[in-house]
Amino acid sequence: MTKQIFTLIATTFITISCFSQFDKNYTTELESFQDISKPSPNSPLSQYLIKTLGVKYLNRIKFSDKQKANRQTIRLRFNIYDNNKIGNFRINTGNIELNKKIIEIFKKYPIEKLGLNHTNSLGVCSVQLFSRSNKKTIINASTIAVCDIIPVFENCTSVKSHSNLSSCFYEELKNHIIKNFSLSIFNEKQRKKMKNLKFVLSFSIDNQGKIYNIFEEEFKFKSYMNNPSGFRNSKIINEELHRIIKLLDKVAKPAMRNGKPIFYNYDTFYSFTLK
């Protein structure tokens, strides 16, 4: 086997699509989310938004095509830190000023009312705030926040924050690829011409931590893949990556949604320099 060393070009991986997780009992992630979060115009968060934001701003909200596909709902995503503080807010109403106003209002809402505390610091939490039906936008906020935690490799079990857990996951997978990728899949002429190795990697992890659907059509969110590099994996690269990921077999802990093990889909673009 030809010996090789890989050097990662970027300090972090370029994520093509956000991970999506759900229980297999649900057809879509949205069904899982709404079953847990229980959005309602009468929820405490809805009543808080009606009082502090009011309905006059609702006509400024613009739903994207993706939001329309998700039955026209808008969520606010954020992280929780050890001191029970919340931050790293993300929301897209189609209006930058409105995004800022909503975030400032939400910062003052007691997260305890959403069932949250510092124990959720490993995940990304989200709440639904608005929905649209019959061409009308309404405040329809979650009763319970939904917090998603990505799968955990054995060497990452002691990590205490979401950002560090994500970095650890990527680092472990990167190291596994470097350790096991064999340049012998390419002939000598190909190796001499090759400076960079780029590929898209996709697989799923079930609620027991078992890895499956490696480059399979059953990959649940394959249609969401957006490959900005404009290339496709060759057959020999796909076969080699399939072999490498199968060596992992499973992770130490599966993905979690509000404390319950669920399914997880991984879809990312990698770029390595070959030396």
C-alpha cells in the first residue's frame, strides 16, 4: 500500500448542508419538531411576542422557498452556554432589522419557560415563532424548545460545549480519513497530476449510533445537497470512502433531540492537499 500524508487545506470543513435529525417514526423533520415543540398562538412565548413585538411587523416577514417547503414556518435558533446565557442567534424573516428586533426581544424571555437550562449547552436549540396559512402570517410560537445534539465519537465524550463537540466530530472524522485513505486506488500517472483531493461525503447514523446509508440513494436529505465545487466524486473515490466509513461502524453516542436518541444525516464537502 502506498504511504501518504494528507494536509487539510482549510482549518474547518466546508459544510454543504445543515445536519437534519428526526425519529424514524416521523416522515419529516418538521413532524418531529412540531410534535415536541407544540407551537400554538396561545403559548406563553406567543403571548409574549404579541405583547412585545405586536402584529404590525408581521407584514414585513417574507418566506423563502425553503420555508414554504416546510409549511411556511420560521424558527429562531440559538446556543446555550454554561452560565445559562443564550447567544449565537440565527433567524431569517427576510428583513434584517426585524431579525435584530426579534432577537433583542427574545433575549429577555426566561428560557426556563421553554424547558431549557445549561444542560442543553451541547446542542443547537430552536423555537418556532411564526407560521403562515391562507396567505396570512401569524405569531405561532413553540411551547417547548427543541435542542439537537450531534453524534459523539469516543474521543469527544468529555466535551462540554456545542462548538467544541462539532469541532471534535469533524477532527475525528478527518483523522480517520487521513489514517485510512489509500492512494493506491489511483495509478501513478494520476498521483503525479494530483495536488488536491476533493470530495463530497454523505452517510447516516441511526438512533443506536450505527453508521449506514454511505453514499446510498436512501440518504434522507440527498435532495438538499448543494455542491458549490461543481464536481462529482469518481466511482473509485466513492468506493474508497465507503470502505473507510464502514471501518468506523458506529459512534459512542447517537444524535439526540430533547434527550431522545434519533437519526442523523451527515453531508459535507472536504478538501485535502496531498503530499
